[in-house]
Amino acid sequence: MTVAAGMAGGLAAAADAAEQAFLAGDAAAARRLLEEIEPRTHGDRELRLRVLNDLAVIAAGEGREADAESLLLAVLALDPRYAPALENLADLRERAGDLVQASHWRRRAAEASPGAPAGWRALANALNARRRFAEALDALRRAQALDPLDPPGEALLAELERRVGDARRPSAGPLPEGGRALIVVDYFHPSVGGSERLAESAGVALQEHGWEVEVATRRLPERDSREHRGMRVHEVDGDPRAALAAIVAAGSYDALAIFSAPTSWPLAAALQLPRPRPRLVPVPCINAENHGLLQAQPGLLASYASLLAGADAVGYSSLSGYDVRLCEQLGIEGVYLPNASNPPPPAAPFRESLGIDDARPLLLAVGNMWPEKNHAGLLRALAAHWGDWRLVLIGSPSPKAPHVADEVRALAQADPRVVLLGGAPPATVAAAMREADALLLPSLAEATPLVLLEAMACGTPWIATPTCGSAHDHAGGLILPLELFGEGVDFLLEDSRAARELGEAGRRHWRASYTWEVMGPRYARVLAGVEPGPLEAPSDALAATDEIRARFYDGRAGA
């Protein structure tokens, strides 16, 4: 956090003393001094900016992030170009994992002090963390023009130039002839969830490009057929390593695609197959929860790294999420294999089926009621926030966590604006997506949520928490902490043009990057060992999204 520079005379001397106490490690004494002089600073604008900023630094250090943010926004209401407050807001959001908002405040700080190379270097680092390489390169060159880069800066400059050069050579290897592929996934049809839908869609897309596809998955008592959409289903029971080895030995497969959490059996069993073996392409599902587990257990992380070292290619499905960061930490180059979604045709009109008139705003949340989906947190966050809208929750109770559905039901009964629909078929979800004014995703831990892609495909703006992994990559929505969802909803409902532009930007990004017409050939190339080429988001969609997000962030400071 950045403490403002001291100034001499009057109350400023007390502020100097407070800063000295803070730098000496006595934050409590510094806070007492600053709180004592703060009411008397209204006649001295510069001193007031400084005192409020310093109080924010202390609040952040004491774990009072909401207080710190409020103080910093108060500073920016007085002076939107006050660089220390802009830098401190960026620090707060980086600590919270909100890379999007952090890079916004880094940019504002650099623009407020254009002659300071440190601001441009910080912006370059923030953009690089989001893998916005061309923008990061521009920022770093601005820093270099002001002051020679240190060795780490020179290394980053060379890396950014390489990555930007690679992206500007849009070449992909030839589309290979089909082969035999085995998809390995923990759960599969008739189970319904994100990994199941990804595995099914990837399998169908590979079939359309000439691949014969089979699936290895855990046995489910409710499964009544060993074939689904032209894919033979092998059930894994007992020792998964031995069972998978037997399936592979009998199958003459050319490649295996593995969709799995890092500690689940599909990844471990597949990457321990004896040689000679088919080409192995794991696409690990890494969210905040399992990333934290790996980092907390060095032995487990080392074992995981050793397993991945034996893969022929490692896929990552986000550009700035935990999966790609883990690849970089382990020194694995990886290949970008994002999720994709082709929503089905919508069912009957959705609003009409629930008696919601067209004039009433419709908010939507889609996800089965697992604890990490945080339905209860969403309802609590919106309960005290006025709004004449309807919030429809689509999702089934989790048999392993029935208390979650009970809690959600109780909260919904207390708010007449909330409608619990329960589980729904894909066509109904598609109809809801098309008619909703916004999709809300309040999850505590997501890797690559498909519901965002479904919203983007429908041109529906979305709001997601910073812990929603690949949300940081996508055009078309706002990334906000849960306590700001109400403000985000107000912003989208009050500014119909911004909502429409976000929806259109999301649809352009989905069409360019996240359809199975795009991803099917990409998977076919990677499974065959052919370079898939770059996959770049449309710059106009990202720019439009950035502009609208900036309007929201800056508007909060102005308020």
C-alpha cells in the first residue's frame, strides 16, 4: 500500500507523526492520530486527501478491506487523479484476486502520473497477469522510455515481445485425419454437471471431425445404457488405475483426453498408464479450492508436477486463472483449450411460463446447489438491496449437501422476488438465458464456468465474482465481489445501452473463441500432436467491455 508523501506545518505535522508511527510499526497509534485530525482537514484539500489515504492504508493492514475501499473512493471523489489512492485500490483488488478491477486502477494510476515509470511497470505486470500481452507490452515500453528497465523488466519485455509476435502469426497446423480417442472423466451421462457436459460436447465435436470416440468414467447405478450419442461408455469400478489400463490395452486408442480435477482418479490413472501408450492430453480443472490444496502440500504438488511431466500436451482452459498460473509455476508450456458451448434452441417462452411480465427485470442464476456455488450468499447479498426484479434460480439440490438447498429455500421464502425453479432441461435454460436481463454467478470457486459462455452466446450480460476463474478472460460482463452485485445489477438495469453493449461484446467473443465449431478442430489438432495456432479474442469486444467496466468503477468513485 502507498502512503502519501509528508508535508510540513500545522495539522500536516501531526500527519507526519502518524506516518512515522506507522512506518515504525505502530499502526494503532498512527490511526488514533489520523482519526483525531481528520475532522479538521475539510479546509485543506491536499491534507485531507493524504489523511484519508493513510487511514485507508491502515484499515487494509488491519483486515478492514471494506473500510479501506470506502476511504479510497472518498479520496477519488475529491481528486480522481490522486495516484496514491489509485495505487492502493489496485493493491486491494489484487489481494482479492480481482485482476480485472486491479488493472483498471493500475491504468488510472499510470495515467495520473504519466512521467512515473513505476506506474507503467505496475500496469504492465497487471496486464501480463491477465495475459493481455499486447497491452502489457505497450505499458512496459512506456516505462522503458522513461527509465531503463532492470534485468527482470528486460526479461519480461523479451517475453512479451515473443508472445505478441506469436499471436500475430495466426497459423495452425493442418486438420489431421481422425483417429480413435478415449475421453477419461470422473462423471458422465446421465450425470449432469460442467465436466460431464464438456466431455460430451468435446466427444461429439471430435466425431464430427472424423474421430471415433469412447468414454471411460465411473460406474453409476442409474446408467441404463453403455452408449451415449454414438460414444461407447466404459465403466470404471474398483481400482481405477488397473481398470483404465485394461480399457486402454484393449482399445487401440491414438489419444486420451482427460478432464479432471488435479487430485481425481482420471488424471492420476491416465498419467500412470504403462508405456507404450496413446498420446495423453490432460486438461486439469483447477479452481481456487484445489489450487490452495496443492500449494499447502508441497509433496502433493511435487507428485502432481511429476505426473504432468509425462503428458504429451497439457491443456489450460483459462488465460489468467489458476490452471495457467500453475502451468507457469511448474514450468509447463501448455496449450490453450478453453471450454465451449453451443446452446440448444430455446424452449417455450420462459417469462410466460413463470408469469413474469416483460416489463419486470429478470435476473438469473444457474447451478446445482453445491456449497461452492454460493446461492445462499447471493440471496443474502441481494436481500437488503431494493429492486423491483425477479431472480430465478435454476438448479437441483445436491444429494451430498442437502443443507444447502434447505438454506436457499428458507432465504427464498423470505424474499418474494426470488423464484426457485429447481432443475431444468437445457432448452429451458437456453430460453431463460435469452430472456434474462443479467446472469449472476456468485461462486466461491470456479475454474471455467460454462454458464458464462451460455450467457455470452445469448447476448446476455453477466456478473461474476473474482473467484470464477476464466471469467477474467471473457468479454460481456462485470467481475465484482459479491457485496457489489446489487450495485452491478442497478448499473445494468439503469443503463440499458451499457447492458446491450456488454451483451453484444460477449456474443462476439463467444462466436470467435468459444463455439465447438472453433474448439472442435482445435481439440482434433492437439490430440493428433499438431500445433493448433493462437486463439485471440476480438479486440473490439474486449475494448467495449473494458470501457463499460471502467464506467462502473469510476462511477463508484464519483459517487
